[in-house]
Amino acid sequence: MRMIHPILSALALGMAAPLVAQTAPAAAPAAAPAPAPAAFTLPALPYAPDALEPAIDAQTMTIHHGKHHQAYVDNLNKAVAADAALKGMNLEQLVARAGTLPAAVRNSAGGHWNHGFFWKTMAPPAQAGIASPALAKAITAQFGSMDQFKAAFKAAGTARFGSGWVWLIVKPDGKLAITSTANQDNPLMDVAEDKGMPILGNDMWEHAYYLKYQNRRADYLDGWWLVVNWGEVSRRFAAASKR
Ligand code: MN3
């Protein structure tokens, strides 16, 4: 069940805090409350939970989105509410200074950002599409061919020890690179070894694939290409290349 702290619910709905209303003198007009930062919320999946089959099964998607991602959102809301220094920061700001944050905030903010990015990185097989000419050209220039890129991405994913993510990023110099991060870190974080703008990313946590693939992470990485949303990845590449 989704649990939301009552104060966060009230803030999200724009309600006045009840204690203020009860104790304010009747004659004094209440000062307009400062705009409350919206609580972080779970984005809806952009497709049905079974839409990515056979690459990813419906049960995995339902648990991954509704339980795991929801938990990152809930824990992030709790951690931010408990730390006045973080008040009003948006998700991008939290991610960018992850190295200065308590572990609970770093993990939850990364988890929320990474999963929101991940759902949009995928599409049902019939809508997966192909890379734009510009992206295909950049991939060929950097990795030799699309097949060589996929092999290198798979190698980086299988080499990630324990839980983490594997990414295709646009580096500050505009070049593409494959990198991986541990836990819920990502290449936008100040702590990342290889920094850049992610345009493609796959979840290397067992919760992303274990029900269907068990220990066979390499098979999951192979099957996953069926549901990569190349239209979205190409749009991200274009946006990152313009910066
Ligand atoms: Mn996950």
C-alpha cells in the first residue's frame, strides 16, 4: 500500500496547516503561506505492465514500478522532509550534489531519477523504432557498429558487480561513452567517475530481471534491446548534443 505522510499530503494538496488555522487571531489576516515544494510522486508507467513482454514480464514490471520505484519516492519524501537544508530542492538539484547528501537521500533521489528515466527509455516492441541517422552515425563513429555498441554495453552491464546501472552517455566533449554506476548512482552525480548526460540506461539490479531470467543477466541484456525506445533515445541525444 502507498503510504504518504499526512503533512506531505496536506502540502501536496495546498492545504493550510491546521495548527496555524486554529491558533491564529481571528482579526489578523493570515499571511499567505510560502509555496510548498511539491512532494515527489511516482510517475505512471507510459504503457501497460505487460506491454514489454516477452523482454520483461508483467509481474516484474508491476513490482518494479509499484513497489521498488514507489519505495524510492516515499523514502525520498521522508528524508527531504526531515532535513531543512534540502527544502525546496528539485530532483535534478539533489542528484547533482549527491556526494554531499546523506546516503538515504543519495540512494532515494538516484533511485527516483533513474527509474523515471528507465520507464521512458523503453517502449512496447512494435513501437521500439530505430536510432535517428545522427545517433546511428555517432554510435558507429564511437563503437564501430551498432552490434559492437550492443556488445560493449552488454559487457559493461555484466561486469557491474552487484547492483547498479549501465549507461550510454553524451560526455561534456560531445562524445558517446558507455559507463556503469553502483547502487542508484548515475552519471549526472558529482560523485560519478564518468560524468555525462544519460541517453540510454538499463537497470542491473536483480529486481529488474530475476523473476524471468534468474541469474542470467546476460540474457536479460540481450532480450532488452527489443524494447528500447530508440525514438526517445534519439531525442535525448539531439538535446544533449545541443547543450
Ligand atoms: Mn530498479
